[in-house]
Amino acid sequence: MNKSILWRSACLLLALPPMMSQAQHQPAGATPSVRLFQGPSDYKTWSIGVNGGMLAPVAATGGSNDFTKWKGSFGYGAYVKYQLLHFLALRADYVGGKLQADNSKNLGNGAPLVSPYKSYETKLPWSATLNAVFNITTVNWLFRENFVQLYASVGGGLAGYKPTLELNNGTKVDYKTDNKAIKELIIPVGAGLKFKLSEVVNLDLGYTMYYTDGDNLDGYYHGPNKDKYSYGYAGLEFALGKKGKKQLQWHNPAKAMYDELEAQKTTLAASLDAANQNNARLTADVDKLTKDSDGDGVSDFFDKCPGTPANTKVDGSGCPLPVPVIEKKEEKIVITEEDNRIVKEAIQNLEFDFAKASIKPHSYPALDRVADLLIRKNLNLKLSGHTDNVGSKARNLALSRERAESVKAYLVGKGVNASKIEAVGYGMTQPIASNKTAAGRQKNRRVEFTIF
């Protein structure tokens, strides 16, 4: 693998958009079940990782070391990580392998490099670093949980390595004759992509550049630049913790807060809807309790006698109150001798035309006094018409009634209340004298006045 391929690979890792994320599936219309961040205790925070890839004595920023052509070699690594916050973790890394390069490639001007060495191989039995890892895509307003995240790391540590040089004549020499490893300070700077496969396993793809604090990584001091190397890898990360807990590094606090607000909004809307329904029911109940169709002051709900006529006084159940019976005190009518005399005089002076009901005028003054008496003392009067036996029975009955009605009409005309007078005809059924004589028949032709 050459330098240009490694450089393009590193750029590709850094350039991938941080928005490659996806929400976990939720049923349509379901209210999100969200709990705001309460601290790391609710999540898986510890994880371990193993990886393998390519070690190369070159860095994407800084170039190669003191040989013209670098070679890629197999590398391996492992780490332990503790997630402090959604976006920040501490990671202890171990990386091992070997580094190789030679001078088979000419310089940029086409001339070969003048060097006493043909190639080198550096064994890297170990490197240990402590890194701060930053999750760049933690905050995502579109989705509550991501499944791809971009991260960057930086830290410090030590590397132990043993360079072996090959001279141009083919002789190999160790950089240190005592066969002890060189220990140098290293500064790792890296980036990577992580894919969430499950709540336990993540796929980790990364690229880390290691800057040493010396120019002895390739065994050839050819300053002033210090040596560097890089490690591109793929591996698996295993989250540790209680089953059922989610990984803290995938938690999205911004979206969780948004979903919590949406859940509260939904709950509030449901509460307001329930309150409106309760208000509607309450309004209906109030209308039911206050409606008074018949206007008697008692609502229909309690009215046991609906449809009461207007202005009727009712009791608490809406039924009409009993109307008090006013006993009418009857005035005691006292009929005096003078009253009887007036009536008697009217009877004696009452005459009709022959075989007719018309009253003769000379009878009017006596009838006027009777009318005055009836009005003044509010008396009742019964008029009983009678005849003799001359003529047919039917004609005499009709004539007697006509004469009684004639007297009643006269008195009413004088202002007497018609309801106070009763006019009845008896015909020839109640004689007071014998009809065999003219005098007797004269007495039987009469209208009797009875006051009371």
C-alpha cells in the first residue's frame, strides 16, 4: 500500500457527514417514552475493543520518515474505554506490530537518495496511550438514537520499539546493541467511524497518527524532523454492563429533550381535551339542571308537573299550589212587610191584554217599585205564570210562560240583573179558585211574585 492510498483513506474518514444516523423504529402515532438524562448510571459506560489493520511509517499530516518508500504491515490492538458523557470518553489503547520502509524509490528530482542504509524494520511490541475520545455526532435533532457516529481522539503515551537496519551491502544491524526497546513519548491523533450493530456490539473503523518525540523510529537519525507512524484498523467494540441498559455513547440528549417536550405537549393536549370534554359535560348538566320549559321557576329536572300554565304559583316540585277556597258569606236577606206590600201591590195591579202577554200601561208604576226593590236589596224573584181552563192546555201553558217572561223582560229593562229573575209558566195546572165562575177564572189568570 502506498502513501497516496493511505492519505485518501484518512480524508474519506474525516469527510463523511456526521448526519449518517437513523432513529430506532417506533410504532406510528405512539407517544415517545422518554426520560431525560439522569446521569451515566442508567447506561452502559464501560467497553472493550479489539482490532486489526495496517501499521505504516507515515502520517497523513507529516509525511514519511527518513526512507523514500514505506511499506504497510499488519498491526493489532485493543483498548478499554470509559464513557464519561454522551460526547466524551477516556480510552486506554494498546497497539503492536512492525514498521517497514526502504530507499527503492527515487527522490522527486529522479535521483536516488544517498543513504548508508538500504531498508529497516522496526518491531513495535507495544504502545500504550490514554486518549480523550470525542463523539462529534452525539447532538442530532433529527433522530433520538444514532447508528453511525464520527469521533475524533487525542492523547499521549509511550511506545516501545526495536529498529533493525539493513546496510547497502545487505548487512543487518540493530539500532541498539543491548537488544533493549527504545521507549519514546508518543502523541496519538485519530478519527474514525463507529457503527452500532446492537446494544452490545459496535463496528469500529479508525485511523490514528502517532507522533514520536524522537527521530529514531526507523533507526536512522536524519533530523530535524521527528518520526511518526500510523495505524488504520477495523475492529469490534463490546459494551459491558447490565442487560437492558443502553450505551451512553449513543444517547442523544438534544433529541431526547425534544421528544420529552413533545411527550409533555401531547399529554397537555390530552389533558386540555379531557378538560374541554368535562366542561362540555358540565355545561350540558348545568343546562339540564337549569332549563325551565314552562317558566314556573322549577327546572325541568326537578319539575314533577311539566307544562304548568303561565303565572301559576307552584311548590318546590313544580306542581300548582292549591287555590284557597274563599267561603262566600251570604248576606242574610230580610224581607220586610213593606217589601211584601210592594210586591202584593204589583200583583194586584198587573193586567195583560186579552189572550196576550203584553202588559197594560197602568201596571208599570207598581212594577217599577218592584224593580227598585230588587236592585236596592239585591233580591231574587221567581215569576210564576198561571191561566184558567179556557182554551187548550198547550196554549194556556205557553201563554202563562209568555206572560211571566214579559214581566221579567220589563224588570230587566229597568236594570234588574236577569240572573236574579226566574220566569216559569204552569198553565192551568195550579188554580187557586174554581174555573166554573167568571170570578174564579179571573183569580186563576195571574202571575205570582215570590221574592227571596
